Amino acid sequence: MTPEELAGVREDLEAFAAELFDGFFRADQRRWGQTYVRGLLLDGRRKSVEPMAARLGEDGNRQALAHFITSSPWDPAHVRARLAWRMHEAIGPEALIIDDTGFLKDGDASACVARQYTGTAGKVTNCQVGVSVHLATDRASAAIDWRLFLPASWDPASPQADADKVARRTRCGVPAQVGHVEKWQLALDMIDETRSWGVDVPLVVADAGYGDAAAFRHGLEERDLSYAVGICGRHTAHPARARPVQPAYAGTGRPPKMQYPEPARTMKDLVIAAGKAAARPVSWREGSRPGPGRSGFKRMYSRFVALRIRPAGRGIRRTVDDPELPE
């Protein structure tokens, strides 16, 4: 970029940061909030305060930045709401994506660190996990809300509590009222918060880490939200054409509940039973392997089967007593 272009980018960034922190009562909070955002966007792998302050040059007051992050009270929901409004206008979202990210940790100074699975490393390792929601289209996305996941080992009220981790709560700044909450519930809470800001949620998208939880799917239905979520093939269901029937009964007591004539089958078995003829090839964005695509890379490709089913299992609240069970 030319010096003039760089100056223009800086002006735009400063205006954006000023908009985010405009509601702060104290001028020093507005100043260091804007400086912190600028520091996050500068080149450099480490985003902790000390290396960030060094990259900021004359604006890099390490003590002031650290105070803004650790000791200067401000409401993050206010900043997130302003960010959500700005990104909603800029992106024109077609979906709200639920995801989580692992932050690998070696020491014991960070809150909520535990041995847990993270896709960042592709294995169980020592890390923090943050759950986030993103406004997205096929051209752009932006995280607008997020929560730090507190493992059960950090919750003194949990049977899985770890004494060492519980003892670290105060030192790590974990509020006494914060306990273990499942990731899918954190996601629902953030969806509620996002909607309270007046941000429209046209469609919720999530992987099987959330879609496998029947309570999460029910929560979306209760909020009257359309969704597309992943699930594991081991979950069970009945074909769409299956209907519950009343078993023969000639007694005087309470009649038995309605039942499906055939046992539920796994999703994998239902797809296999549909046969190869039901599969349809679909290709989408270009991947990372060299190929004939417009950008010089192969397009992602697979075959998909679309089936209407009637979910089964203990996690399904609606019962087969309801013949109008939705597909």
C-alpha cells in the first residue's frame, strides 16, 4: 500500500474502534479500547499485552493496556452489540453459525484450562475452549458474540470438580456465580442475546458438536428458528412414512402407548437402505489441492442423500403418542 492508502486504512480503523467504544463513560477507557483493537490487528503472532505494546510504538503503554483488559470495569455486551449492528449492516447475513475454538495452553495462569478435545489441535489436549456465534454469508463472516467454556472440573458444585482447578478460580478472575454450562446451552444463550440486540437470525448452522444434542435442536425449535445442523450417523430415526399404531388391547387398565411397528434404525443404515441411486453429486468451493478450478485448485466434491425422517431416541421430547409428529 502507498502511505496515503495506509493512512486511509488507519483512519477507517480508528473511526470503527471509536464507534465500538463510544458508550464508555471514561475517556481513558475509550482511548485504550481503541488502541487495543489496533494492536490486535497489527502483524504479530502473539496477542498478549507486552508484545502488542511493543508493536504499537509510541502508543504502546503496556501498563495502560493491561489495566484496560484486567482492572478497568466495562460491559462487554455493549461493545458486542455495537459490533453486531455494524456487521449486520455490512454483511447482510444469511446465517448465524455456531462454532468453538481451542486455545492451546501450557501454564496454569489462564482461566478454564483443562484437558479437553479441540478441533484446533485435532485431539484432547490442555486448552481453553471458546464458543462463538458468527454472522455469515458465502462471502464474509464476523464473530459477534462469544463465551469462555468453563469445564466441569472448574465448577465446585460439579461431581467432577478438581480441587486444584477450583482453587485457581479466584486467581484467574472467575466470578463466584459462574459455573459449568454445556456448550450447546452457551450457544442458545448467545442466540437469545443476539436477538435481544435486534439482530435478525435467518438460519442457525452448527456442526455435530451441537446438533447431536437433542436439547439444542429443541431449543432452536422453541425459538421458532430454522436450522441446519450436523449429527452423527449413530443416531436413530424412523422413515418419514412410518406412523405409530395402537397395540392390540383388551384389558381394563391403562392402554399401552402407541408404538412404531418397526424398531428405529441408525441414520447410517437409513442412508444405506436408500441406495446409491438416491445419492446426488454436489460440488462447492475450491479446496487446497491443485486442480482445474478457476483459482488453480480442485473444487470440493461429495455425494449426498436427502431423506425425511422421524427422529427417535430418549432425547426426543415429543412422543409417538402424537400421530402428527413432524418429520
